[in-house]
Amino acid sequence: MIRQWTIACFAVTCIFQTQAQNNAPEQYPYQDIKLSAEQRTDDLLQRLTLEEKVSLMQNASPAIPRLGIKPYEWWSEALHGIARAGRATVFPQSIGMAASFDDVLLYEVFNAVSDEARAKNRNFNEKGQYDRYKGLTVWTPNINIFRDPRWGRGQETYGEDPYLTGRMGIAVVRGLQGPEDAKYNKLHACAKHYAVHSGPEWNRHNFNAENIDPRDLWETYLPAFKDLVQKAGVKEVMCAYNRFEGDPCCGSKRLLTQILRNEWGYKGIVVSDCGAIGDFFQPHHHNTHPDAAHASVDAVLSGTDLECGDNYKSITEAAKQGLISEEKINTSVRRLLKARFELGEMNPTHPWAEIPYSVVDCPKHKELALKIAHESLVLLQNKDNLLPLNRQMKVAVIGPNANDSVMQWGNYNGFPSHTITLLEGIRAKLPQAQIIYEPICGLTDAIHSKDITAQKSVLNEQVLMDKVKDADVIIFAGGISPQLEGEEMDVSVTGFKGGDRTDIELPAIQREVLSLLKNNGKKVVFINFSGSAMAILPESENCNAILQAWYPGQAGGSAIADVLFGDYNPSGRLPITFYKSLEQLPDYENYSMKGRTYRYMTEEPLFPFGYGLSYTRFSYGKAKLNQSKLHKGEKVILTIPVKNVGQQDGAEVVQVYISRPDDKEGPQKTLRAFQRVNIAKSEKQNVNIELPYDSFEWFDSTTNTMHPIDGTYKIYYGSSSKAEDLQSINIQIQ
């Protein structure tokens, strides 16, 4: 009986083993890690059916069990920390990190971000989770030019200057993707949104950027993309929603084929913005194509390999109808498979997979969040040296953003284990008896309304002064919120539309409160939280000190308090122009750069690009060049004497701009170098800045190209873009 039972069990076991072997994926050459990514890609490509190939061209790529291919979701976010995937370190919003003018530190930040991404990805995959926001391809950085402060997504960018944007973007890509000579890439970054894309949000699905001046295209809108492609080796480029000269960007052969691939030599993946292919044919959108099949085919033939959406599923039938060849499909699939092999995504063991989960929001990363938050803060005004505050003072902390942790995260954010608000940061500095915290009924809603009459109770002078009458100084935490400015938002209140802003003033109730405080003789420190420039001319008159805080991330409250009480000497610089009012700006939908940003603005702004105060002062001596003429292949060294003539150690951002006096149509000046230096009090440094021949690229209107043009250039150097802050020296380019 036992023998019969044993024979039966053996037979059943053999049946199950045979079935398992039949269902198990075969070992194909592509799984041999000794082969190159290209060899493994070519082997696998031969084994895929047409339907399987098309399925791999969509962001939610399904598993193909017979070939051992796991499911993969291409859509992940890491704008200023891993986003939308649970706990993560939340660094300041991108525009704040741009204010650091510190690409070395930015590299460290995104090296930490990629560590967290790798650890979280492995943790998710071990649980069988392969859905959105859990992959290794992160759709960042946003390197569009922040040409107008009304754009709600400007907070995601590195500001209004092409050089600053490119240099900061390169640091982001290198921090995310890891060493170029590593066997596997750490992550894949994505340069977005290509191209000529910076609002409005409300009409982006049908907006046509047309009649773009070639000078603006090559001099302003494209340089950062070119830098990330050619200098940083970015692995993905995302095409934008809008049309460019009539063609949807994701179907623009000029942008994607002629410029990106042919002229710049880009070999990586182009991914559509999410839903952008649907815009090709949907009513009231671009409506340039009859249906999903024709839209999808045109996008692929133009160079868009991967769709964020589900229209590409129509490509299978389109191929059978002869609208597209399978070889053209193979071109895109080859890029997609190669990328997955480069990441080691199909290989369970490699060095990046060993990063422990303990790095997520770890103490080292929290310290890094504080460090970059420190450097992001820009001191705009400090009348009578009110700051840093005397710790014996009694302070009143009021305003809608004083204790709002979510506001500090910005958009496209992760979720930290703890966020230190401004109120919490101040409480860590002073005894509780010295702090008056008064949210003041109604002010907490002030960022959502500009209707003064609806908040009359707040504006009762007697009620307001009774609450803060004993304070020596008022710390007013105002500004706006990422609940109002951001990507295509369902917001329609006075001053805001669809994620954008219709004016750039401070909400009226905040302005009125600050005016009352001024009229009653109170010293006021205004902390402005925003992702964009604010027209705060009245506030500059009514407040003693102004600190631009952006959306400063999880450590923002500590960083601001450190500045307020002198534990950190502010060193941030504006990556955007602060205008006096909308009257200083052209029409929002006009993409011409004339009159925009420090490069083309002729009026005096409220606060200029590159501006920022310190608790110490720096003096610039006369700079010298190591040669007065520069030829192709050479570089010139500019030596600038900088002395700290104040009473504290501090950091200075030395800025170098160039202009070409013979070009009356070009920018007045344009940033081409910067260097952040720490200088102790009373000490002097000779700051050496290299300017390669390519630093003198200029738009040539005779050929519509960018290259150094023979002639005299003027080199400006100093502490901001403001004329009074700059000295100059000439150089001859030959």
C-alpha cells in the first residue's frame, strides 16, 4: 500500500514539474548579463510579436511571461525628492534650489534622491508592486524657461536664465543617473517639456506657439535641452503638450527629428507628456489628426517612442493596415528595451540593488534637506539691519503660512516623516514666553481670497493690535500656496486661473494687514512663501525685512529660523526677476522674449535676477584676464578679487555675464558663469573663473545659429545682474 502511494505521489510530482517547466520562461540569450545591452536588446526584439512590441511602447507596459519580461511602469516622479510613492525626503521646490546657485550641492541632493529611488524600487518589487511612481525612470528635471511669473509650473523650473537652467539641470541628471562609466545606470532622468512650453496652463492642450523668433528659440528656449543631451547624456526627453509652429510637439519632426536627433545626436527615448497624443485628435484640443491611429503613427514616425496614455494600442492595427512599418516600430522598441537593460531592471542582482531601505528619509538626507534649504533662502530687504533678530525680543508669529507643513512641500512632492514649519523652527530658538502665535481668524484663508470685504473682522485695527501689541517684532508668514499655483489646477478664484496667476500681487487681505502693522509702528519681518515672483512693492515699503522662502521642503522652518536669529548667514540669489507690477510684463501668451526677464527688460525691476543680501558685505576689485584675445579651442581665465568687508563670515555668489555691444537686438547681458565662494570676515579671495570659447556663443542672425562671433565682447562681473552691482572688462573673440 505504501509502495503504491509512493508511486502515485511520484507520478503527480512529475506532472506538476512538467507543467511548471512548460510555463516557466525559457532562458534566452538576452538574460545573459555578460552580453551588452545592445546585444540583449537585439536578441529579445527578434522574439517579440507585433502586439507585444506595441504593448511595450506604453507607460504601463505589461508583463510578457513567456519571455520572462516583468511589468514595468515608466512614470515616476522625483522633482525635488521621490514623489507620490510614500515616505521620502522632501527637499525645497526646484525654484528654491535654483536660488542656491550651487550645482555641486544640487548634485549631492539628487544623488540622495536616486539612492532613495533605488531602495524604494527594490522594496516595491519584492512585494510584487510594479505600478505608477515605483519605477526607475523619473520624469525630471523640468528645464523650461520661467519666462513669466504667472506660470503656475514655474516653481518646478530653475528660473528664467538658460545658462543657470542648463547648469543646474546637468547636476540633476548626473545625480540621478549615476557615473557614466558604471555598468548599470542608477536611474534615468528626463528633460522636459520639449519645447517652447511655459504656460498658460488652462489652454496648453490647444495652444500653438507660433511665429517664434529664431533668436528666442535658439538663444532662450533650446539651450538647456541641448546641454542636458550633449553634456549630461540625459536618457529621456519629454515632448510638450502644446503645438510648435502648427505641429503638436510630440509629432514635430523639426523638434524631434531634425534638431534633437539629427543635429544634437540624441540616441535616447522620447516620451510624450501624459495624454498629449490624445490632444492630436480630440475636439477642442489640437485636433490636427483624424483619430488615435493616425495620431499615434505620426508621433512614432516623428520620434516619440513611448506614450504616457493608451492611444498607442491602436498602432497594432495601423501596422496591419500599412500606416507604419514594423521596422519603424522596432526602432522605438529597441530604445525602450535597451533602456531597461541599462538600468538592470531585468537583472535582479547588481550594485544599485544593494542600497538599503534605511536611506529613505535618513538623518544624512535630512541634514542635506536643511543645507539646501539654507542656501535657497533669499534676503531681499533688511532695513536698519533688523535681522538677525535679538534673541531677547518678544516676537509675534502670524500669517497663513506660519504653521502650514503641506504648503512647504510644493507640488510633485513626496511625504516626509516630519516637516518643520516656521512656527516650530522659531519655537526651537526662543522660550515659549517670548513667542506670541496668533493665526488670526480669517488670515488662514487669505491665500484663497483677495476679497477684503469678506474679511473685515480681521482688519479691525483694535482687534489686530490687541493680539500682537506686546510684541517687539512681527514675523508675518504670508505669500501664496501650491494649492493655488501648479499644473492645470481646478482653481478659479480672484487672481488665479487653472493653476496660473492672473495677477502677481500679494493677496489683498495680507497686504492690508501689513499696512495696518506699519501704521501702528510695528517692526515687521515678511516671510514670503511662493513658487514664483511676487509684486511686493507696497510690502517693501511697509516691512522692515523681507525673506523669500519659496516652498522650502521638510526642513524649511528650521532653515528660516536659523536665518532670522543669525545662526545662518543668508546667501541665496534670485533665479528670477521680481517685477514691480504686471505693467512691466508683456502679454502672457506672447512667447517673444522682448521686455521679459533681466536679459531683455528695459525698466527697473523691484528686485533683479541674481540679487540677494547677506549679513556681511563683499567688495569687488578690478578683474584681470589672462589674455585679451580668445581663439577657437582656447579658454580665458577671469580673476576677480573679492573681499569680505563686513563683520561675519559669509558666502558670495560671484556672477559673470557677457554682452556683445555690436548686437542691438540681442540681450543686454546674459549669464555665462557663476561661482559660489565662502569668504571669512576681513579676508580676500582671488576668484578664478574659466570661460571657454563656447561661453561666447551668440546668435548669428545671418545663419540663425549659435556660435562665437568675431568681435568685441563685454564681460560683466559682480554680485547681481543689476548694473550698479557690476564692473566690466572687454575681450576680443577671433
